[in-house]
Amino acid sequence: MLVDGEAGAAVVRTKSSPTDIVTEMDNAADALISRRLLEARPGDALLTEESGESAGESGVRWVVDPVDGTVNYLYGLPDWAVSIAAEVDGVTVAGVVEVPRRGETFTAVRGRGAWRNGVGIACNRGVVLSQALVATGFGYAAGRRVHQAEVLLGVLPNVRDIRRGGSAAVDLCGLACGRVDAYYERGVNAWDIGAAGLVAEEAGARLGGLDGKAASPEMTIAAPEPLFTQLHGLLAGLDPARDA
């Protein structure tokens, strides 16, 4: 059992591949957040990465990623986050992303804006694709990674540079506060982007998938317009929504 000397995080199991890990902290955070939410709102539904989905009757669902960026957490790197989003009738209406090692709390309420530590934030505007700093991430399965590397080879010559931070939630919050200009990734789930996606949208980004689809595990793209459309056009020509 691997233990990180700084954080004391023991790997307790793997999921989709030997590199897709779950630590003791993932499970502990999942249990604590789930218990607190259901104590406060027992009629609500709940979807968490580690526990799955429980039904409710209120029309409200909480979407939770207890630790997004688990490998970063395991290695003592700062870019990992706790993410909690609230949906009403399937629409995300509020979200919070806590990035403890950076001392940052990102929040958003639909139609009311996005904030970092209580101060309003906004995406970078007027950036063209060739000058865009683009964040992305990679899957855990070897076959998916092979094709993602091929897609990356098509993207990299057409942008300023690429950043791979290791947490979709932190990447999207970075987009929201101007640390990167755009983001794309295949394989992210509802809990990865539930809260952070709203933060990015409320900061001025368009969040979506390919060909007018919603953001999904197939593909998630985020950037302000017209950069979203430019990045989408580049990606669409690279067949990014498949595995090798």
C-alpha cells in the first residue's frame, strides 16, 4: 500500500486502471460531505464520485467530487480540489470549489457571477486561438492516452502553449480567473465539472461538447467566445471523441 510521506494518503483501491486511484482521504471526504448534506437536506438526491447516486424527492441533487486531482494530492502537489454543486431539476444553480493548498475558494451562482475568495472573477477576453494558453487533461486507460497524445500533437502547433494541471475542477477555475484562456478534455464526469463548470460559465466562458452537445465524458470544451468556436473547430478536425 503506497503512502505519501507528506500527506499520509494511503491508496486503498484502483478504478479504471492501475493509475486511477482512490485514497483514504477520497473515501473519508466523500463520507463526511454526504453525511452533512443529507443531514441538512434529507429529501435531496446525491451523486458522488466514490459512493454513486442516491435518490431524492425534492428536485434538488448535490454533485460531489470529494478530491478532484487525487494523484496530485497523493504526491503533495497543490492542484487538487473539493467540488460541490447543487442542481435543481437537472440544472446546476450553485457551486463551490475549494482548493485547500492554494487557499482559494471559488463560488458561483447561476445568473449572479463567479468569485474567488469573495472577489468577482472573469475569463480573459479577446484571445485568439494562436495566442491561447490551453489547459487539458488525460484519461487513465492506455488506449485513450494514445489517442489523446495524437490529438495533442494537432493542437499544440496551433496555440500558445498547453498546460496539464491534473484536476479538471482546478483547470476550469483557472480559466475563470484568467490563468489559462481555454480548456478541453475527454473523459470528465459530472462530478469533475459540476461546480467548476458553473464557475467558468459565470465568469464568461461557454461550456459545451462537440457539435452543439452538452459537456460530457465524450468531450468538454470551455472558453469565452469566439475562442470556444475556434478551439472547437480545431478539435473537431482531430476526431478527439474516441479512443485508440
